[in-house]
Amino acid sequence: MPYTRFDPERRQRQLQRLRQIPVRRLVPNVITLLALCAGLTGIRLAFEERYELALGAIVFAAMLDAVDGRVARMIKGTSRFGAELDSLADFVNFGVAPGLILYHWGLNPLGNLGWIAAMVFAICAGLRLARFNVQIEDPNRPPWAGNFFTGMPAPAGAITVLLPMYLFFLGVQIPVAVTLIYTIAMAALMISRLPVLSGKRMGTRVPPEMVPPVIIVAVLFIALLISYPWIVLSIGTLAYLACLPLGWWSYQRYRQADAALAAAPAAGSDRAERAAPAQMPEDERPARLN
């Protein structure tokens, strides 16, 4: 045909491709890429048997992952591309990297069993992230559901699954079989239906009188993490695992509150229906038979 069909949206698509991207949308993606670099570097350091630095790279990647989303929301730099990039980076940093580090460090003597455990952990991390991406688009979720994760989040799973290595550097020898079982257990927690407190909706503003204490606590935590990394990571991991039932308890309270609110209108409508005949006008009531 000598003429192509007129497409009114073609010009708009061309303008969108040529439109400049705001810098605020690049900043969170740069942070995510830095976290990805840290995770990949952790794998290399593990292959070089520099396990202390490998663990430090995973912890650093987890800290960057906790920052990039908040930065994106604060500067209004969220985008679909950034969300997909964050999921892919999380799979590498908190699924593939911890699994390979654990296998090279302690699961290798078990041969195929050790490799299966590392592979199961990585796969469960990928499944956990895919489920998270689907759930955030569910329009039927109650508003309070954003306070919880379904299953242990991938960054927390990566930090907790490395507990045998923290204890090893503290001089505590963990049997290889226990490490194998523990790795599979952490993988199961990630794909479980256990409600876990997210903390993402915590207040973004700090009262003026609380600014100095918050700064002091943050500086103190970083100083302790640098000075006594294995003690802080071990205590933090055990405390986190001990607090997991609190998420389930809080989730049940929300569900009970929703059930009570749903039952209240139903009970009110039942009472109104029972009282309706007594409130009908005299001429509309059925005549009694004598």
C-alpha cells in the first residue's frame, strides 16, 4: 500500500522515548546497582576463601537494599523499571550469593546434598520475590496488609542463613549436617505463609526531641557492627528469629478486628429486620384474623 495507516499514538510514543529522564529516578537505580556489585563481589571473595569480606559484602548489600526503596519514595523517584531491577538484584544478592558462599564454605563436603541445599535456598529466594511482586498488585488486599510480609523477606533470609558462619568466626563449630538442615529451614521460611512484620510503614518523620537519640543509636549500632561484627550479627539473627511469632500474633489481631467490623453491620441489619414489622404504618400492617 502506498500509504501507511495513521497511528495517532505513534507521535506520543516517540516523544516519550525522547523525553529526558529525571535524575531523581536514576539515584535509586544507582543504589540498587551498587548493591548488586556488592553481592557479586561477595561471591568472588568466597571463591578466594576471604569469607569475612564476603559476609561483609552481603551485609552491605542488605543495607543498600533497605535504603534504595526509601530513597525512591522520599524523592519520588519510583518507577516500574526500578522495581524490576530491584527484584533481580535481590535474587542475586540474597538468593544466589548466600547459597554459593555457604556451599563453598561448609556445605561442599556433603557433595550433592550440600549443593542441593544451596540451590534450594536460591530457588526459594526467587519464588519469594516473585510472590511479593504479584501480591503488591492485588487490589483486594486490606490496607493493613502492607504492614506484613508473607514469609521471611529475602534480605532477612540471606542474613539469617549465614548464622553458622558468624558462629564459626566466634569459635563455635557447627556440624555440617546442622548447617544443611538450617539452610533448608531458612529457605522454607521464605516461601512460607508466615506473616512477618515489614516495618516499611514506620513513620518517616522523627520528632525534634528524638533526633539526637536516633542519631546516637544509629552511630552506636554502626560502631558495634564494625568493631564486633560476628557478635552483633549473631545476636541480631537470633533476636530476629525469636521475634517472628510477633508478626503472626499482630496479623491475627488485624484479622480479628476486620472480622468484628464485618460482623457488626450484619448484626445491626438483623436487628433492623426484626424490628421492622413493629415500625410499619398502621395501614400497611397485615389485618389480624378474628
